[in-house]
Amino acid sequence: MEYDVTIGIEIHCQLKTATKMFSGAPTSFGRKANTCVNEVDLGHPGSMPQLNQEAVRKAVMACTALHLTIDPVLKFDRKNYYYSDLPKGFQITQQFHPLGRDGYVDIDTPEGPKKIRIERIHMEEDTAKQFHLSKVSLLDYNRAGTPLIEIVSRPDMHNGAEAEAYVEALRQTLYYIGVSDCKMEEGSMRCDVNVSIAPKGASHLGTKNEIKNLNSISHIGKAVDYEVERQKKLLEAGEAVRQETRRFDEKTGTTIMMRRKEGNVDYKFFPEPNIVPIRLDEAWIKEIQASMPELPSARKERYERDYGLSEHDISVLISNKEMSDFFEQVVKYTKDAKSACNWLLADVSAWLNTKEMTIDHCELKPEMLAKLIGLIDDGKISNAQARQLTDDLMSGKDPEKSAEEKGLKQVSDTGAINAMVNEVMDANPQAIEDFRNGKDRAVGFLTGQVMKKSKGQANPGLVNQMIKEELQKRIG
């Protein structure tokens, strides 16, 4: 039987601010437990929340980048529930009055571009972090009160690949505009995925199962695909799919039940009495929107238009903002954007991976990479010789000086190369005969012999051309 798969995703994204949503306590990942807290975060009696203006600014930026309509009147609500990670006994959120409504993000699919609708973005505070040990649970209140936006999609996705593409598009966008560091492995971006299936063409949706706290994009696709197959097997065995909250086990690649949902929880929402409604100044909103950084989608179009890069190269380059920013600096010093892209995605990335470094934490200078590319383009050194300079280049050294010190110089003198070509051909008559018989690999063999004879210093393009010309003369 065929099924319709329906997927909706809720994303909690921590905002990149110096202090928390409703208190002056610092926000900092990895600090000693319970050192970034104050009386507001801990819910002490009489403590009063004060809204973080920078968090609002970043939330407005997120709404703008994702095409949501912004409500200029901020209203907050209390979500009441008692759990150990919520010291106040309630969470301040925007249940009834989200900051933004009705946006979208575009994703690429094998069938072409697809628009995934976003229902809402609202602001709220994060909870404390729990550590469950064998006999006790520990609490770190450093995270309590950290500013969040929750992004709720419409159920517009239908497979794991689309879910992955949606989350990656959001991650790229929010990271590029500086709203969040979006480090899923550190919990600053967390995903809850809702999956349901129903017989194809059915007028109703199937029973929804929620997969909580997915912390990598690849896990999202795997969890969705597994959950779809799990629900199919239940239905085809004549069993019912029960509404559950599940988690993804990365070791087994399966989803595991955490708890069953027998009905909707009543959180007894009501307006937050300690934060009066706030009307945002329209001029302030427009000022934020006018100063928005370039979005990854706009950068993609510019790279294609201005530099003629391939779709694959653009996708890989833009997926790493720091690498893309570095590329922006390199092309200020060279017009050979294609070579700049190739060097960054190949040799530079390989060197960084070996050293377990990122491009913003190495000594490579944009002007020096551009200078190396110029040396190659001018025929002063070959690509092979340039690669011998990689370590020096990545240490911030001048590639031209390094080439001189190492004695690397490309020979482009036609007379010298012609002499070597003739010497190699005289020593390898069989290669000439092979070429006469249509074996084109003879050209590669002879080129290799000339390069060896020149100790790698001959211009390979010129060598190849002169070998072909000399072969034609000898068999002619």
C-alpha cells in the first residue's frame, strides 16, 4: 500500500545575546555549572523579569529573513507546568501573540525548488539543563532563561531529505545573519520533528508521533525515514499507530518511545502579568530590516552571476560561512574566482581538516592565496609546485618568496622544453608507434617522462602541446 507522509518541524534556536531573555545574567556555553544565574533565573519570590532588547532585535531579524509578517505589539504569556528544569514553575513565552506569522523558506529538492511554509516564530526563555545519572538527576541552571525563538513549520515536508534541507536552510540563514551560532551539537539549535502517515489520498492525517531533541541534520533524515517505515509496518500488520513522544538512538538508527500521549496537556496559559504589552517603534523595525546582512540565497545568486561558479561549488562554499567570507576577501585581490574557490575547497580544506582547524583560526592571508594563484596564472610556477608551498602558505608566508627559497620555478622556455621533448621521444620509439596506432595514452606517458626529466619544473600545458605537435611531425 502507498502512503502519504506528513512532516512538521518545531525548532528551538538560542539567540546570540550577551545576557538572558529576562535577566542580566550572562549567557555562556560550557561555563561551570550554576555560575551564570541570578535570582530571576532561579525564580526567587519578588524577582521581576526585564525584557532583553537585543533578543527582540535578533528575533525581528529572524522574522525578516524568513519572510514572516511582524506584529509590532509584543505580548507574553505564562506556560504553567511543574518540572525540575523550570525553577519558576512556569515559562514565559508567546503562546497567543507570536512575533511573526506566515513566512516561508525555499529548499532544493530533486523535483526542483520547494517552498516550506512557516506558521509562526515566537520568543521564549530556555529551561535548565538536566543530567540524569543512575540514582540522581543533576541540574545546571546556566541555560535557564537563555533567549530562544521557536520556529514552527507547516506540515509541508514529505520525506527525510526534505526535512534535512529545511533545517539546513534555516540553520544557514540564521547563522549568516548572526542571530544564533546554530551549533546543534551544543544544543543552541534543537529540533522536534512530527511524523504521521496515512493511506494515499486519505482525507485525514495519520496519528502524529513526535521525535524530540534531534541534534544533527543527518539524524533528522535518518529519524524521519526510520519512523515512516516503523509506522508503515504497524499499519500493514493491522495495528494502530499510537500517539507517542520518541527519541532517536544514533547507535541503532531507530526511534525509541519516551512516553505516550493520551491527550492534550492543559498548560493553563494566561497573560504574563509582569511584562506589559510593548509596542515596537516602526522606525526601529525598519532600521533593523534595512541593515540586514546578506542572506545565503542572495550570496548564492551573486556567486553564480558575478563569478560563474558551478552550483556544486557554490553550495559547498556557502555551507561554510567562514570559508565563504574568506573567499570574499580573496577575490578582492584576484580576478580568478574559480581558482580561488578550487584552492579553498580542495587544498586549503584538506590542510585544515588534517590540522583539525577552521579557516578563521589559521595564519592564511587572503592576499597571499591570491598571490599564489597569480603565480600559477602567470606561468611562474605549476599547480604541482604550488602545492609544495601549501604549508608555507597556510603559515602566512609569501608564496613568491617561499618558491624562490625552495628553488621552485616553472620552465616555459620553448627551446629548453623542445630539447627535452626530442630527447624523450628518441629514447621511447615504442610510444611513437603506439600513438601511430591510435593509442592516445602515449601522449600522457611522454608528458610524464618530460616532466620527470625537468624535475617537475616544465610547464605541463606547454609540454603536452609540444609533444602532440612533435608526434604529428614524426608520424606525418
